[in-house]
Amino acid sequence: MRYLTILMACVLMIGASTARAVEVRAAVFRIDYPQVAPISRFDLAPDDLGFAGALLATEDNATTGGFLGHTYALETVSIAPKDADAAFDAVLAQGFDILVLMASAEDLLRLADRAGPERLVVNALARNTALRDDQCRANLLHVAPSDAMLADAITQFTTWKKWPRWYLIHGSNPADRALGEAYRRSAAKFGARIVEDREFEDTGGSRRTDTGHVLVQRQLPVFTQDADDHDVVIAADASDVFAPYLPFHLWDPRPVMGSAGLRPVTFHAAHEAWGATQFQRRFEKLTGRYVREEDYQAWLALRVIGEAVTRTGAADTAALRDYVLGDSFELAAFKGQKVTFRPWNGQMRQPILLFDGRITVSVSPQEGYLHQRSPLDTLGLDAPESACTAFN
């Protein structure tokens, strides 16, 4: 053990003596949209949402960087939508070339265009599949999974379980309908059959008071009755209006998946496999709370940058982008497989955890789903399916 310690120290000394000093400056830019009260107070967003994960990633990057002469600086900005453009311009004026954005699809695209081709932008929030399709940008990478990836993760599980008959319930808002369409495409892709497809209308109001358990207990069974025989209920509720009420309030007792029940997530606070316990403990020590998906995605975005800087010895955005999209890049992400990027649209390949609110029930891609490059490419848009040309 003593000789191993001496050897490691020698390796680090050699690395430090031959390394070139590099300064990495990254900004995490979060747009804070007006929020309605969540259905559960457990879902209230902390003030440091996303920023906490970015801070942990910066500490992780600095640990390795300290031996190599690499320093990391982090700027976090939270801003109202009306002030976003001016605040973003101020960040650019300060010389930040690496930008992690937590914004809606519309704002993300506008800000990515505003950043220009010489800067590197990482999407840590928006899931719209179109961002990886005909609306892709050459300067924009995605660590957040797409709606298509999340839908495919659920579909593979239902197919593996031999529950192919779906009762799809989607909301009435544009994001709900887009998510519903992602599930329809996924069902066609993997051979599931939608036997019933209904829309739950969002009538507005305070969901906790106007649609509390007494009212919902009467409404939802009536709404869901008279459906054709089905194995599972798929909820497409990106607006978080009705889906959490579906379990135990259906007319026919069936498993619920999608936006409630068994949910596809990038990460969750109970996940402990593949070294995740160590990550969870460090996050909780730093923040005093449990990790959320947004925190993990911001952490992942900056760890991608840190890994690329370590391997290339440069902070030049063009060099980092080329390395990240190349065959040599890979990053351990506590999900059983090292994550990589799809060179045709900038989407990170990653396993999707299926979470029931307490444990990781399963992980997609499921066993038996094969691909000529990687089983991870069975989730979301494959190269022939994507209309993205910006990466050609």
C-alpha cells in the first residue's frame, strides 16, 4: 500500500509538472418562470435548484484540475423571463464561453442563437424532442433527455413485461399533447398498442384546493371508465395537472406509468447503485437536501466540460465540442454505463431510471434491445430518425 501511494504521488507530480495552466469559466443560466403551486408541497422547488449540482460539479472538476494546473470558475444567474435577454448579454460580455442553460425550448433556442457559434451551450432542462430534430443547433449539446427518450424507456419496460395494450391519457396543454405524441410514436416503434386515447382538460384553478382528493376521488373513476381492455395506463401530463391522482383513482385497477406511478427520470435521491451513494452523500453534505433531476443534469453538464478539459488540456470551446462529440469521450454517471454523445444531434446517450417514488424499479434500455452502435441508441431519435443537419 505504501509503494502504491508513492507511485500515485509520483504520477500526479509528473502530471502537474507537464500540465499547461488552463482557466475554465462556466455560467449556469436559469430562467425562473412563474409557477403555480405544485400538487404536493414535496415538489416545491428549492432556491438553489440546479445551481447546487453545478457547484458540486465545479468542486469535482477542481479536484482533478488542481493536479493539472486547471482552475474552474462558476457563475450562476437566475432571472425572470422578461429580463433574460439582457441578463444573458451581460454574461456574454463578461467573457463566459461555456453556458449551461435551464430554460424552456423557445428561450433555449433564442439564447443559443444569441450566444453565437463560437460559444458552447449545454441544455440541462428542456426535453422537447424537436430540439434534437429539425430545431437543433450546432453550438447546443443536450444532457437533459428528450421526451422521446423518456417515452421509449417506458415503452421498452411495458413491452418487456408483456403489457402491450395501453390506455393513454394526455393533458390539454401544448406540452402535454407533445408528450402524448412522443408516447404514440414510441408505441408504434416498439409494437405497443394504444386501445384508448383520451384528453384530460386543464380547466385552471388551484389544483390543491379545487381538485383535492375528495373531488378527484369522484371525478377520475368516471373519466376513466368504459375504456377498452388494457394492461397499463400511460399518463402524458407535462403540466403536472392530473397524473399524480391517477393511481388508486382509476375505474379499472391498472398500473400507471409515465407522468405518475412509474416515472422515467435521469436521477433520483434514492438511487444508490453503481457508486451513486457516494454522490448522494456529497450532494447532501454540500446542500442539506436531497438531489433532484435538475441538480443532477446541471452536475452532468459541467462534469462533461471538466472531463473534456482534463483530456484535451484546453478550454477552447471548439476543441471541447469536437472531443465531446468524438469516439474518445465517455463519462461515468452513476447509472451503470458510461455516457457519451450522439454526433448527429448533440444528445447525450444515457440510461433512464424507472422510479416509483421510492426505489429504482428498473433501468432502460431493457434487456434484449440491441443496436449496432449502442443499446442506448434504442432510446430517442436514432440517426436515420433525426432531421438535424447542423452537425453534418
